[in-house]
Amino acid sequence: MARRPLPRILSNGGAQLARSRELARTAADSATDVLHPLITVSRGLRRLASAGRRRWAETPKDKRGPFLFLVASVVLVVALVPYGPLLAVITLMAASAWHGRDHAPPPPEGPDESQTQRLQSLYEALVPYFSAAEDPAPLYAHGGEWEKAFLAHEFDDAGRLGQLLLRYPAYFPDGEPELRARIENLLTAKSGRGREYHFAWDEEGNRLTMTVLAPLPTDIAAQRFVTAPGETVLGFTDPSEVQRTLPLAYGDEQRDVPPVVWRTGARSTEPHLLVMGRPGSGTSTLLRSIALQALQYGDVLVVEGGGTGEYLCLNGRDGVLAVECGLAGALASLEWAANETERRLIAFNRARQAGHPPPDDCRRPLWILLDRPSAFVHLASADGHQDPQALLQVPLRHGRAANVTVVVAEQLDSADVLSEAVHQHTRARVVLGPALPDELAAALGAPPHTTPLAQVPPGRGYARLGHGPVLRLQVPATPDPYDDATSEVDREAVLALLPPRSAAVEQPRVPMEAAVAEG
């Protein structure tokens, strides 16, 4: 059956609407320009009337009679003088136009004295890096003019640089990361520390744009995100980095925030995730947030190597297969996960060969969350057991085809303890907390285009999905609801997202003696 074309009003309705808005905006601007004198006179008449009322209110009551007589005499004289009313109207309109004008001073053109000194000092600091003795007409020279090198600049309310566009000589080796880092460090030090800067290098035009980034919001609490199955929100980033926003609730208000969405499943190019950070950076918070989102559509297996009980709130919930903290339980759970992955692969293969849809018990996603596997490595070697990471090879290699997702969280100091399979198959990376540029580049596979901060809030870091760009990241606040330091608002938000207790946990336990007697 041939497709029928859409009606014209539906096919080009967006273009007509945009054109109508542009025409309405142009008409409004033209009307404002034409009616500007009338608006000015009306504003002046209003100000003169207000001044007259104030004058009348300030006049004592015993002097209001003579004042009215004086006003009436002036009006009578004006009425009797030839062309008096016309001259009075012209005088009134002129006074109204004078008093109705905009008294706001015009914005200053160009930087002031202090801003000029800042730009000049920054220019002088760049001279050793952007100048050469062989250059006959150097763009950067001591005592030179900064206006030729700095094409655009903006200052914030505190008088510090907020944005800068500069030119540099063509012979500067902008393809070398070390020299780039030296220029970026210099601009950061001269423009003010304690802020994050984004650097955009234009090698073709020999231009560098430095922009001060606004801090990411840290008041985003755990909530239900508007996502499709297979999409997980890792956190939130800058509006200029992604083309999507999510509606989030801020108490009684609602705000659209750009998210960092990680896609999993059979068609995902980054089926597994590696989270790294220092103690207190928020890695456990991110894993809790992922678990709460994964429980909407799948089952979750949690293995914690730290032994701090960060995931006890998930124990006994619907969809949570187990929460293991000991070595024996971790080995048993991961061995079961490996066997389950193989079983799903066989079931998927048989269904495809027979031309049938996959079984229902294989469609539901399985999530394996492993926090701090380095702690199990030392215990396993001491007890003579195998490394639990060896049991992750099957889920990591074949998890995408078997609808199994693995998330591993480890500290930066123990990154060398991770197995080769974890490093190779976790192409989605997240680094939280303070980190050196070399550590970020080694963990993410590429350096970020922003300057890292020495002190960052919990859950703040960088994310890179596969071979994509490095994005700033702020993880939503998902603390342990059983922790005494958790606020009541955050506790209620996390508890509202937890699934109900499973029936096997809620049913009363029968004493062993009664069970034996009944048997």
C-alpha cells in the first residue's frame, strides 16, 4: 500500500511557525522604533504628574489656597496671550520628552583600567611561548599591543576573565600535548585559580578560545528519570556537550538538565562500565544510582569488596538476586553469573536457529555490580582461591549478546590490580573525585578539555563513553539511606525508589524444631 503524503500544514508547519515568529518579532521591533517618541513623551508626562502630586502633598494646607490661585492666574495669562495655548502645549511636550528620556548611562566601551592591566599582564606572560627571535613581525613581543593578539574578551562581575579568544603564531606547535598543557596552565594561573576552564584549539585558524565553565549543579537528588529501557543516566553535564535534556524535579519546581546517558543491551557499543575514584569521591553513590535504575527493568547482583555495607538497602528487594560482602559468597555469585551467561547464550542461539523469539527468562537484563574487587584479590591469594575477576571473563566477553551488563568500581590507587579483561572490555569509563591530568588520561583514554579542580564535591568527575569526548559529570545524590549522616530529604528520595521487599523475605521464618515436627 502506497504511503500517502502528509498534508502541507503538517509537513511544513514548523517552517511556517518559525517564519511567523520572525515576522511578529520584526513587526514588534519596527513598532517599537516608530512609537519610541510617543513612549518617551508618555513616560515624561507620567513622571511630571508624579512630581506634581508629590509637590501638592508636601505643600502645607494653609498655603494650598494661594498656590491654587497662582496656578489659575498663570493658566489665565497663558490663555489670553496670543498663541499661548499652543506654546504651552509645545513647552509641556518638550518637558515631557526631557524627563521621559532614559537616564541610564551608556555601557562603557572597552575594558576599564584594571581590566586593561590584566590583559596586558596576560599578554606579557604569553610572550616567551608565542614569540621567536627569527620572526620579523612578532605578534607577541615585550611592550607590544595586546589588542592585536586578543580578538575578544569578557569579564565577570568580580573583574576576572570569563572568556578570551586569542591568536597565536602559525609556527607554534599546537599539535604537541605538552606545549598545549603549558599554555593552558599559564592561562589558568593568570585568569584565576579555583575555576574550571574549557580550551578549544583551532589549529586551522591559529586561534585559542578559553571559556570559564559554570559549576555543575550538586543539588540533584535521586529520582525517576525519563529514559527508555536500556538507558542509564550516569549524571549530568554541560548544556553545550549534549543535545538532550531531562525534566527533573527540584522540590515544587521543574528544570531541564542535560544528562550523560549510557546505553546498554545487544546494540550497545559500550556494554560494560568501569568507575574509578578515590575514597569519598562518590563511586558507591554512582553504583547505587545505577542499581536503582536497573531494577526497573532487570535483575541486579551486587558484590561488595569493601565490606562497609553500602548496599544493604538493596538486600531482600524484588529484583536483587544477592548482596555479597564475603569472599565465599562473591565467588559463588560470580560463578553463578558466569554459568547464567553461558546458559543465556545457548538459549539465544537455539532460539535463533529454530526461528523462535528468545525465552522470557533471558530477555530480562542481568546487572553485575562489583565494588572494589582489589579487596578480594588479596583475600583470595591468602586463602588459595582464584581471583574473582577471573569469573568475570565470560560476562565481560559475551555479556552484550547475553543481555548481561557488568559495572566495576575501583580506587585509582588500585587500578593496576584490575585484570586485563576488565581493562579491555569496559569501554565506558567514569573517574570521580580529584585526579591528576596523567591519571585522567590513563583512566579515560584521552585527556579532558577542561582543567581539573583540586577540591571537588562528591560525585563530581569526568565520563567518556567509548571513543566519544570526555564530558564533565555530576552524579545525582544517591546516599545510603541507612547512614546516620544522610539527610531526611535524601533518605526519603532513595527509599521511594527502592522496590518492595520480596515475599521470601517478608514471610515469617519457621523455627527448626517446628519444621522437623511438621515433617
